[in-house]
Amino acid sequence: MEAAQPADRVPTDATPPDGQPPVRPTAGATPPAGEPALVEPTAPAADAGEKPAPPARKEKARSERSPKDMALSLLVLLVPIALLVAFYRGFLGGDEPVTVDPAPAFEQARAANAFPVAEPRGLGSDWRTVSARYQTETGAGTLRIGYVTPEGRGAQLVESNVPAEKLLPAELSGGQPQGPADLPGGTSWQRYTARGNEQALVLLEPNRTVLVVGDAGEAELRELATALR
């Protein structure tokens, strides 16, 4: 008597009935329901730190610019700048000082009637007025007119009724008298030292003090003082 076989045992004879060809089991057969599918193990991923380094790139044929190339590039930048500067100076008068009209300041000083106001007469057109102002402070008035002389120097005309002992130290930074200036016209102008390389001509009168001061040469300062009327 043969031993009883389990119910779930698969017979070894795979011959199908009725003369059909035998069916061989395949590796990818669907597993029976309820049983997990077999998953083939995959190859472990390579460690990120162990990846082979990419091949080194070839160095550039020219890693740095030569001094000649840098000089040419600089020249290309400087040429337009030089042309613009030349155009600004030659055609637009870039070096010319900005001039102002001194007439309103003279009129304001005369209207205040704080002191007799003198104005230059007969100066050439190459004397350019660059500033003009009349101001009052504690009952006193001061007129200031700034010039650029024909030689391109600075000169300033100051007329004021501020007491001379207060005005001169402020305007001349402790300048000292150097003797008479001997100007024509019968007025007693005095030569004074001033701040830095400046010098001054000073006219002291009872009701006003007049100064002509600047870094202009003495001849131009004398010309300005003599022109006052």
C-alpha cells in the first residue's frame, strides 16, 4: 500500500492530458496567491566617496594676459577719455571759471547806506567776477567781491564798516602792516601780509575799511585798488 501524499504536493509528471505538449515551468512564473514574490538582489550601489575622479581637463593655452595685451586694453580706454577732456576744455570752456554779475551786490550795499561804496571802474574783460555778496551782522555791513585776475590768480575786494581792529585779524589772519603802498589818487593805502602766500592792500578810513587781498601779484592788486571809484 502506498503512503498518502500531501494535498499540496506537485506531481513530478508534467505531461498534460490528451496528448498536449508538456509545459515547462519558467523562472518568472507568478507565485501562488498569498506567497511573496521573489525579488532578485541588486548590485550594491557604489560608495559616493569612491567614484572615480573625472579626467583632468587640459589647461588653457593662455591662462594669463600678456603685458602687451593689458597695455593695449588700457590704451583703448584712455583714448576716448582724452578726446572727451580735450573737447570739454577746447570747445565747452571747461577750465573757465563761472562768472557772476556783481551789480546786485553793489546795489544792495548802497541801499543799506552803511558806508560809502566804491566800485572798480575800467578793469579789462579778463578780470572775471566769480563771487559777489553783501551781508549784515550786528548792525555792520560787509561787501565781498571775488575776482579771477588776468593771470589766473585770486583777488577779493572787501568793504566794511566793521571796526578795523576786528575786521583785519579776521580777514588777514593776523597779517601785519608792511608800509605805505604809494598808490595814485591821494589815498593812504597800506601793504599788509595775509594768510599763506597772500598779500593785501588796506585803506583805513573813519567810517569804512577797504581791503584788496589775494594770492595775485602786487601789480594786479594795485590795479584793482586803483580802479576803485
